[in-house]
Amino acid sequence: MQRLDVKGGARPPQKRHLGSDDPKLTEELKHYHDFVEDGRVCMSVIVDPELLKCVMNEMVEEAGVRLYLHSWAGRALVDGGRGDPRGRGAAPPSGHEEGPEEVGRAGSMVA
């Protein structure tokens, strides 16, 4: 949430309002999803789903994951004798088969 908050994509209630049962405040905040429960202001966060996707994408890339967006996994390529995976056939949404890719050390697909 911190990364999302920095980008302006998260909106929690103000910390000073948490736990308050002030009728004027709860009336104002009840229109926000889950900000008021049982007559008290509680911790809940409204997120911008598009910014959330961007932040999650950044985190995945920082973890070293190689993304293949807009691709479809076609078939697994296995070693005939032992059945060990050695790659995969990939196809973009147009359906054309691309060449095989090798399997990385940790089993992840790399180009």
C-alpha cells in the first residue's frame, strides 16, 4: 500500500479518525466502501485499480520475473528420454507459433 499511496492510488481514512463514533464524521464517511462499520470509523483503503496494476507490475519485475504479456502458452517442450521440461512453445494472440525457449536454472522460462 505504501507504493500505491506514494503514487496517489490509495485512500484510507485519516488516522486521527480511526475508531471515532462521531455521528457527523461517520455520516460523511459511510459513502466510502467499508470506512464505517458498526457506527465506527475503521481501517479500510480505497485503491485505484489501474495504478495498483502498475505497482504490482513493478514489483514483479523487481523480483526478476520475466513477463510475457499478451502471449499464450502453446505447449510444453520436454526432453524425450527423461520427460524434463526444456522449454515451451509460445503464441501471441494472433495464434502464430514462436520458437522454443530454454528453461532457466530455477525452472523459469527465459528467452
